[in-house]
Amino acid sequence: MAYLSDLFPPDDARTEADAEGRAWFTLDPDVVYPYVLARIAEALETGVAPPAIREQLLPRARALPELAWAHAETPRDELPATISPERLADRAAALDIVRLWALELQHAACGYVSRGVHIVKRPAWRD
Amino acid sequence: MPNLATNRAKFNLLGHRYRAVAAPANLFVALGTAATTPTADTNTMGEITEIAAGNGYTAGGIQLTPNATDFDTYVEDDTNDRAYVQVRDVVWTASGGNLPASGAGASWAFLTGPNATVANREIDAAFDLTSPRVVSDGQTLSLLNLEIRIN
């Protein structure tokens, strides 16, 4: 990946259709979430992250059990059939942090302009 | 931060879309104490306890305009079948003493509609600040990327 913005290609059709003239970008979880999960693992180890992420998201990430991150990387339909509702809730919380982390990275990559983001359908990443 | 959209907010959204109910000219982000835990059934600011006014906090909170500047992130999530909108960063600076000026710290933030009487403002969403927040003179209380989620 040459640039962070490469992770979030423009969505020209949605941009053209936007009544407010807002630019739209695509977020493909298959592409972005593994990248973000790697950044989260680094941040959990080093404490280093962009300021807004460090303040808002890193404490939430630290509060989750390690297993939540392993489950977050596991496709929804490959989770053990015996997984408890509590573990599923932890996985959902982890994936929510991944999504918010990705959105913050995308916001920085586009210069913090007002924009739309389309997260495409990837059932493996469903919470 | 963890959030909940109230049923009143969902009701109002349907009204704007399908019954041409005029959208509000302004919205507000207000702060509340832990005295009352909001639920999806919470309707107005009169049902919760706002933090004390003064030292940089005005009763009713900070005014927003419903536009692309103040609501700067729109998300359509086809993976989880949801939609989100995020609020621009909202910041209070304590001036002349602690913020809140007295009483309990801020444990909740609320996105509300407009009404001349703060207690009558409808609550669209509540955001859990996790722990009571008090900032001292000159420090800031910042809320970044408050997010309203519609399932």
C-alpha cells in the first residue's frame, strides 16, 4: 500500500448522486479491517496511535479480553458453534472499535472533510 | 463511545422523511450526570439531570446546525445493515473554575432537539462517557466523533 488513502477508494457514483455535494468513499472490510486489526495490535503493545484514537478508542480496545480480537479476525460463519453470547458481544465490541478506527484513519486520509463512507457487504465481518 | 439512539429519535426521523415534518433548525449537545441512566425510552432533558451551568458550560449545551459541517461523517454499512452519522468534535473549556461548576461530573452526553425550555428538548441520542468527567480551569472537555447509529 503506497498511501493510507489507497485503502479507501472514491465512490464516484455516490459522490455524483449526493445532494449536498459530499464526496463518498468505499470501505471494504476485507481490505481495511485486517490492516486496522494489525494497527490495533501494535497500539495495544506500544501505546502509540493517532491522538483522537489514543484518547477515545485505545482505552476501549484495552478493556476487551484478548480472545475478542482473535474472534474478531475469525469469519462470522467460522466461529465455534458453542461460542457464548458474552464472547459474541466482545467480538461485536471489537469489530465496532475496528470500524471506528478505520473511519478515523479515513477521515485523516481525506483531510477531515465532510464525507460519506460506504461499507460494502462482507458477511464474514458481520458482528 | 457507546451510544444509544432513542425511540423518539427514530420516530422523528420517520416524520421528517415520510410526513414532511420540518427538520429542526438547530440541535444541541448537552452533558448530564450519572443520576439517571438514559434508555431508548428516554424522551426529554427533563427526564435526566444536566450538569451544573457555569465556568464554560451553558445550560442546554453547545448548539449544532444540522448540516454537513456539524455532522461531518455519513456512513452506510452494508456489512451490518446499519447507518451512522457522526458529529464534529465538540469541546468545552473550563473558565473561572471547574467544569461542572458544582455537583457531579459529566457521565453522559446527549444530542437533543431545540426548544426554548431545555427540559422540553427531545433527546435523540445518549453517549456514555464511561466515568464522571470534571475538568479544571483552562482544561478542555472534548467529545470526538459522537455517533448516532440506526439499526
